[in-house]
Amino acid sequence: MKLETNNENAEFYLASLALGLLEGMKQGVIHPEVGIWSLARPSFSNEILKSPIISNDLKYVVECMDEIDIWASFENGKVNQQKMINELKEICIACLKKSKKTRLVCRLLLQ
């Protein structure tokens, strides 16, 4: 399966995906390690981080995804983990507000 979108929509879709993952982590239905293997996987994150069309704020969210699960090993880790998740969610929401998309185009290819 392959998901394609125009470059102008990339920020919206990436922010939406990150926001959904973060909310799932907050609710406890998605393990924080999922963030590593979804958005912080090097083959994916390296492309995002070098992209000129993705905002620095959203790049920061992608960079932080692999750090969320680390908090669990520290004292007060769950509290700090939730704080980080909330902060990253706010960044995603701000990115979505900036995008102000009225029409989105996305193509799903099943292979």
C-alpha cells in the first residue's frame, strides 16, 4: 500500500498522523514505542527532516517521537511522558491550524 499526496498537503497529513498517534499514546491504546516505528524510523524521519516543505515545528515533533518511551524509565516518568505528549500534540494542532486546508487530495494505491 502506498499513500500519495501533493507536497502542499504533506504538512497537514503528517501533523494529522502525529496527532493521532500522540492521542493514542495519551489514552494508553498505543504504546509509545509505536512512535519510534511509525514516524521516527530513520528511513522515514530522515526524509522528513531534510524536507524543505515541512515546518521546523513538525520536524521537531518527528524528532521527539523516539524519545517518548524513554521517560518511562525515569522517576515520575509517566507524568513527564504525558507532559511531553501534550506539548507535542499542541505543536501538531498549531501546524494544522496554520495549514488551513479547504481541499485535500490524497491517493491510496493498493499493491
